[in-house]
Amino acid sequence: MRGHIEKRGKDSYSCRVSIGKNGSGKYRFHSETVRGTKKDAEKHLSEMYSKLDTGTFIKPTKTTLSEYLERWLTDYVKPNLGPRTYEGYESIIRCHLSPDLGHIQLMQLKPQHLQKYYAMKLAGVRQDRKDALTQTTVSHHHTCLHRALKMAVRWGLLTSNPADAVTPPRPQHSDMKTMNEDELQIFLAEAKKTPYYTMFYTFLFTGMRRSEVLALRWNNVDLLMCQISVTQTLHHLRDGSMVFGQPKTAKGRRLISLPPSLALVLKEYKEKQSLERIKVDAKLKETDLVFGTPEGKPLLPDMISNTWIRIIKRAGLSHFRLHDARHTHASLLLKQCIHPKVVQERLGHATISTTLDLYSHVTPGLQEAAAKRFDEVLSPKMEPAVEKHPVAI
């Protein structure tokens, strides 16, 4: 018998179905209680049959969301994603998701649970709202949850992802600040007074990320062909360790052509670095970091960001973050009518849509320039129409 219904109480029925054989060849059964009429029980039994026939039946477990998320962190995130990504997801799960939603059984998690959670985090628990989170932060929570629950579906623990049916807060994008040509020159003039001139020159003239510049080694720099090969990143973790890793996307591994001025600056910097190593009876190796301590150890990322801010202030410029060097590089290229595809490749964006979404608003003159260029292409072939006036009789 494939399955049957048994009456358990006044308004209670048990739906029992066969879910296959175990290792010793004996049939296994699964029962679910339905409260209501016999017709309700028959409908539920039919639904169970349908799930068995389509391969979407999952035997309920008492695994809580908190237990599952810990397993997801250990079995998937840690071995497959970057260390900073793991730290971020771990913090979201242990500080927010597990305390607020972790008690719910994984299979009982509904979209309304998630929607209520987002609203609670945006509003804050305390009356002064000092613990309220921003839309961007709660959006990160949704990304973490959605990714974890998507894996639960792939692992056969859920039939569908409840995070698909909710509307998460839209992340708030802060206004992008970019230097113009004059501001860039003012900054470089002030940076030249420090030991970090070449490093910040590299940031501005390549658009590389902080993690990429600090992981750069001399064997990644081809001064003859004027190219930099981006192959690894450097991150400073909460436990104090410095970890080298891979770029997080395939597009992140890339070749960046060097402007001639940067190639010259790097050549002079390398020669100076070699002389300094000779003074301490050492030799500069091709595997050494381009930007590191005198002993060749990695520089602390936050220290570099703080140094940038100090130079910005001394130069009398408005506040620019270190990451704005990347935005500056991209916006200046686009203003020179460099194709967005080239800008995408230099920045290492996964898709060209990312580049266009980020920088379409920082080049307001491109629309006008495009309209004029279109007219210039067609103007030799077109003559303005001359309005003919009727001749009076």
C-alpha cells in the first residue's frame, strides 16, 4: 500500500505514506498529522503523493535555522569563499540572524518571518532607535540569508527558498566623490613628501583595489611591457592575521596596462628599494611585495587608509576616501570617452552593467558630447531643409 489515512481524534487525521526502502530492504514510512475534516486529510495525502512523484518531497527534520546556518558556514562558506566574506557572514549570523530567527525550525521558516525581521532591524528595538540598522546593512543580512537558504534547497533540505518571496530593503548608495584633474595633481604634490607617493600614484593611475595593491609582488609587474598582473589580494582579519587570497571573481584576475608615467615612477621606486636592501645586506627578490615594510612584510590596510586621509587633509582637499581613488580613475577615463568595456576590464568588475550603473551619473557631459558627435557624423550628408514660401498670384 502506498499510503493511507487514519483518524486520530475528533478533528485530527494521520496521513501515512511509503517513502521507499532502507538499506536492508524494508519499507520506510512517514506520517503527518492534519487537523480538519477527512476531505482536508485526503487533499494533504494527495499533495504528499505529488511531492513524492516529482521528487520534491523532503522528510521534515527538527533542524533549526541556527543549526543549519552554522553548518553552512563550516561546510560551504569557509572552504569556498574568501576570509573576509566568511568573517562578514559569521558576524551577521551570530550577532543578528541566530539570536532573532535561529529558534525557528528550518522547514518552518516562512517569508513573513523574514519580512518581519527586516522591519524590526530597520526600526530598532529601543525607543531611541540607536540600535536601528541602515537599509544597506539589512540588505546585507538578506543577501546572507538568501545565499544560505539557496544552498539548503540544493542540499535537499528545503523545497523552495523563502527569501525569494520577500522584499528586502534597497541598499542606500552614498554619493560618489571623485577628484578632478587639478585636485589629483594637488594630492600627488603633497603625497610626494611622504614614502607612500608611489603607492598612491599606483592607486590613482590603475584603479586597483586596496587589497590588490597591497598584495602586489614585483613578479606581477612587467616594466618592459608596462603591465601589472592582478593575481592575489591581501586582507587583515579580526584575529590580527594577514591573509593572501584569490580575487573573488574571474574578472578580478586581470592584466592592467600601465600609463608610461606610472611605469617610470615604479622603475625609480624599484631601483631605490634595491639600494635600500643592499645597505642591510639583503637582495630585492622578484617575489617580494612591491609595497611592504623594510623587512618585506605586508602593510596594514587600515594604516594605509589613514595615511591617505592625512595627506588629503594636508593638501586642503575635501574628504576623499582611499576607495575614491578607484572611482577617480574610472570617471577620468570615461570623461576621455574611453569605452566602458575597457574601464570594466581595468577595474575588474564582473559585468559591464556594474561599471555602467556605478559611473553613468559621474559623466554628465557624455550625453551632450554623444549628441554632437552624432550630428557631426551625419552633417556632411544632410542639408538643412529650406522652407519654401508660397508665391503670391
